[in-house]
Amino acid sequence: MTNTVKRVGLAYSGGLDTSIIIPWLKEKYDCEVVAIAGDVGQAEELAGLKEKAIATGAAEIYIEDLRHEFVTEYIWPTLKAGAVYEHKYLLGTSFARPVIAKRQVEIAKQTGCDSLAHGCTGKGNDQVRFELTFKALAPEMAVIAPWRDWDIVSREDAIDYANERQIPITASREKIYSHDRNIWHLSHEGGILEDPANEPEESMFELTVSPEKAPDKPEYVEIGFERGAPISVNGEHLDPVPLVEKLNEIGGRNGCGRVDLVENRLVGMKSRGVYETPGGTLLLTALRELESLCLDRESAHYKEIVAHKYAEMVYFGQWFTPLREALDAFVNSLMAPVSGDVKLKLYKGNVIVAGRTSPNTLYRPDLASFTMGASYDQKDAAGFINIFGLPLKVKALTQK
């Protein structure tokens, strides 16, 4: 493969791994490197990225604003599906990879690249997410995964490699955490977190204040939805990107959205991650409450099965698959009546439901009230219980 690689499209973040990958690719393959970065809401992490890529040897760099596409075509579908991996993880890194990899493939083809590269380790899930996207969208292109090829075996080795070649990096032996930030979340891995017995250091958190330091007075926030998609905050209609940003601020200042999780990776091992997803936590809580008004029992219960499968597919990198697209069609059909407003009460890390309303509510006070009325004939319950309990009665009579 060394002789055939002439121009490589690299998924570039400017972090430790991709910073050293550019010179490594040039040394190993004597090739040109096109650095491709996707702006999915990393904020200040994108500062100086262009200069850094060129300084470390990239022939070109593209920085693509993918935030709107990321929110509307990846976050919203996953949110509407109710997908949460292993009860806790709101999939912030998982669904950011296919949107970045998709644009990477498009630019690589436009700029005449013959190969694609990424900085994911051979132990992680991200290598699968990137490469399944490559297989779906560019099966003819070769894939280079340096972490599966070079002699570097740790972040400490990578730091030494960078220092030897005078490559500017922000990571150090003292600041060894691995972070991944986008508009949906911030993840933390590595360092003391590799021991599940260790409590995360408070200095590590960036998007959320500690619950102890959150305001002593509750804050109320009202979120509006239309057909399952968020459209407003406190009565103000917002575009998708500023809507998520606003809820991140509100949730973050109240200490909401922290998750500490030992998860089962696709590659077979367990890993420990700490995640901050303040706005996403508010949205998921609110949407579930709205569904409780608008979905009938059978639809709501079956949707839980779909949510589990959808979460696995997103986590496993199976975004560009026929099944994921089919599940989207099912969810979109089911969520058609899920419109309305949900009021949340935020207090020191707690997200408490304070009210929900919908023009499509299935909740009927005349049926649910303890006050007996003409809408429900209690006498009907006796026959229902007899039929519903018939198998139990037959079993008991047989045993007797």
C-alpha cells in the first residue's frame, strides 16, 4: 500500500493524535495530507486549527461548519427515537463521527485523495464508526489507521513523539485526559478515570457547575416541541443550533447533565467515561414527558424496544444502514402527534418535571379522575378482569 498512497484525506481535530499523524503519514508514505475538520460545536478548540495543520505539514486544510446538519440530521432523529446507550449515555461522540466522516469522504473525493485516515485507537469504538461510514460511502478508497500500525502505544508515547518533532500540543503528562467536545456534550476519559473507583476531579468539568455550587433557588425552563422536534425555549422560537446552546447554558449553570458510566464497548472491553450533556438531558427528559401525554400505551411500549435498538446502532457506528433509515421512518410516523410544551424545574443537578401540555393529549380528566362519571362504567371492569385473569384461574383449578 505504501507505493499507492499519494494523497490522504485525514479526519483532523488538532488534538494530540491527529497532530502527530500528519508528519507520521508524510514520513511513512511520502504523501500529501489533506486535513479535514468538521465543526460540530467544539467552540474554542477550533482556534488556530488552520495554522497548526499547515505548520505540521498538511498540504491543505478544510474546516467545515457541520453544526446545523449535525443537530437536525443526527441529534434530532436520535433524540426522537429516545435512544440512550446502557441507560445513561446520550451518544454525544457516537453520532458525531458519521457526520464528520461523511464530509471527510466528500472532500477527499473532491480533492483527489486516494486514501482516508483517522486518529482513532485500535481499542476504541470510533475506528468502527469512521470506517463503517467509509465502507458505506467510499468503499473503493484505502483506509489508514496509524494507531493500528505505528509503534506508539500510549498517550505518553504520543506526547514524546510530538515533543521530539516540535509539534505544538495542549496535552501533557500532567493533563492526560482525553476529551471530546461538540455541541451536544463533552466527554472525559483516561487519567485517573481509568480506575472506576476514583471520583472525577471537579476541575475536569467544563460545561456544568458542581451541584453544590449551583444556585440555591430553582430555575424553571419551558421547552416546546413540534412532531417530536424541539422548537422553542421559554416561549422563544429558536433555530436548532442556538436552541441547544441555550439549553446547555441553562442546564450547565444548574449542574444538570453529568453522567459517570462504565460502558461496554463494541470491541469487547469495558471502559469508564464521564460525560457532560446539560442541554441534551433537559431535552430528553422533556420529550419523554410529552410522549406520556401523546402516545397510546402500545406505541409507547413498542417505542422503548426501538429506542434500545436505535441506541445500539448509533453506538456501534451503523448510521448509514437500511435499518437505521427504516427505524427513522417508524419513529417519525409515531411522533407526528407529539407536540406541546413541557416545564422543567432545575435545582442543583436535578431535573424535575413541573408540567406538560399538548393539543394532542390523550389524557382525559373525566376518565382519570377519582370522581366517578358517565365516561367509564365501572361494572365493565369485572368482565375484563375475568377474561384477563382466565389463564391464572385455569392453572389454579388444575393444580387444586
